[in-house]
Amino acid sequence: MRLSPEEKAVLDALGEQGAAIVDRAVGWCAVNSGSRNGPGLEQTRGLLKDAFAALPTEPQDMPLAPSIEIAADGQEREQQHPPAIAVIVRPEAPVQVVLTGHYDTVYPADSRFQTVVTRPDGALNGPGIADMKGGISVILAALQAFETHADAAKVGYRVLLSPDEEIGSLASAPVLAEFGRLGHVGLTYEPALADGTLAGERKGSGNFHVRVTGRTAHAGRDFALGRNAITAAARIAGALDSLNGRRDGATLNVAKIDGGSPLNVVPDIAVVRFNVRFPDALAAAWLEAGIAEAMTVGEGDGLTVNLHGGFTRPAKPFNAAQTALFGKVREVGGLLGQDIAWKPSGGVCEGNNLFAVGLPNVDTLGVRGGDIHSETEFAWPDSFAERARLSALILMKLASGDIDARGIRALMESH
């Protein structure tokens, strides 16, 4: 694999756009788009649609169904979501690429973390600058550059920008699956590590909510008539936690217990919330059985237990297709003087969803950064153009056939 003069010209022009790619992301970060901040998500969606209108096909809305959440009082609530954004270009082309990102962040509307600043060491510190408004800016820059290449017509692509990745992609999962089935390779723009290392294999994940219903009573006058949901929830939490350390790679994090009442009232409602991680389908099945057994310690004698939620993202192992795709990305990086490495991750993302429907993908092609999901989230500004050049060259090598997208996808189908 070598760098052609035509490819070099595209990359040179893209390399001069670094400041603009950064400034665009910083502007998007100035609008809070926490996963449950409806007005902020809508405003961000408008900004993104305006920006992505620069591509050959107009962005379109992909309406999403509401998702169901269990509130602190144990009741089911509908969570509304704004549409995802889709840009579909040349769906008839022989090579099809799926590029995904998310425009929601973990920072709520009332967070004190609302603007991007520059640290003394030059890194950008701000909400979503790495995860992943910086990545979305990289997507757009790479695609605009690719459209100037003579062989762009050989590659079609579907871009999907979703509003709910940070809360599990429950609403956007069907669209991710639909797009994933139509592609040959996938590119997703979660941030890389600060040194550029990619996530290789990923564990799977699931989010669960256990509603415990007891019977309220006066803690003094009628204590014996009450059935305490909080103590039952505590027993369940202990049983869930005891699953840790019993199967390699499987973990269960009891994150929160909602419920309670005045001190003189026996509480009748509690909700236990937990997350699981697992390396493969067998471990997921083991966790499922363990969860079912743990539920039984809170049941009976006037107490009922209901389990909500489930496994949201399957595991993403490093199979033959992933090995081939990552190897080609490493070659492309080498042409740019970028040393591409990867390692396993316990985190999950849209790459898990795409892999689950047979789409090989690299899911950490966003900016170099770190400390995501915290007020110290940061990204290195020089990585914006750097990563855009990497993606643009990947696309050009898909067009030239130096990366055999169809062959890589076939490796998924043979395993």
C-alpha cells in the first residue's frame, strides 16, 4: 500500500483545516446536549443538520420511538427522544461504509461544566469535546475531503448521528441495526486514547432495574403489618454483588438504590439499578441465570420483585474480520506517520451494535483525548486534523480497493 499523488493532495488540503475542525466542535460544545435535555438536543440537532448539509445529500430525520425508564417511584415512564440524523450518499455504490456518532453527552442541563477552555498544556477541556462532538467534526471533515477525490463515486456511505448513545442507544438501536446490515465496514467516532490507541475487542453490557414492592405501614403502631422494600432491595443487591469474581471477565456493578420513606414509615417501594459487563454470550447467559437467582432473595411474604431492562449491547470479540480491518487501518496510519495500536476495552459503544448485525468496524476513530464522562474531559487540538486525515485516507483506500471491504465483510459471514 502506498500514498498516491491524488491522495496526498486531498490530505494536504485537509491538513490545513485543523483550526476550523476544532472551532466547529467547540461551537457545538457550547450547547448542552445531555441525553435528557430535550431542548439542548434539538438545538444541537439543528446545528448538525446545517453543517452536514455540505455533503452531497441533505441530512434527514430518523424518528425514534420512546424508550421506557423505571422512575424512582417504581413506575414506568416514557423517555422521548429527538430524531437521529441520517445522511445517505450513493447507496448504489459497490462499497458501502457506515459512519456513526452520537450528539448527546453525559452532562445534564444544570451541570456546571458547560464551556470549552484551553488548559495550560494546550489541551481542550470541555463537555463533549472528546466524547464526541470532536469526533462528529472529524466525520464531516473527512467526508468533505473524500468528496474531492476522483474515485469518490466508488464508495457510498450512511452517516447516523444519534441522540441516546450515552443512555444505551435503546431508541436508536433499530436504526443502527438497519444501517449495519447495509454496510461492508463501519467507522465510529468515539475518542481514541490520548496516545491514539484504539479499542480492539469490547465486552458486552446490560442495564437492569429491579422494582421491589412491599407494604407500607406505620413503623411504630403497625410495624408487623409492613413489608420493607428497602431491606429486600438490600438483600437483592448483596446477592447480585456476590456474582462478582465467580466467572472470568463477568462483572456486575450495583450502582443505585432508589426508595425510602419517612423514618416512621415502612417503605413499600425500592428500585435497585445495576450494570453488567461480559466477554461473550456464554458469560451473558451465566449472568442472566445469576440475576434470576438473586431476585429470589427479595421475594415472598408480601414482597414482589419485577426485573426490567436487559442486555443492551452484545460483546464485540476480535475475530478474523476485525483482525483484517484493524490491520488495514494500521497500514493506512503508517502512510501518515501514525502508529496505530489497539487494546481490549471494557467499555461499550455503537460499535457493539454494528458488530452484532455482522458489520466489522473500528469504533475509536475520533479525536485523541481522555477523562471522558468527567469535568476533566479533554482532547488534543492537533488530533482533529490528524484523525480526519486518517479517516479520509481509509475512505480513499476503500475506493481504490487497497482495503477490500467486501472481503472483510465476508470474513464476518464465515464465522
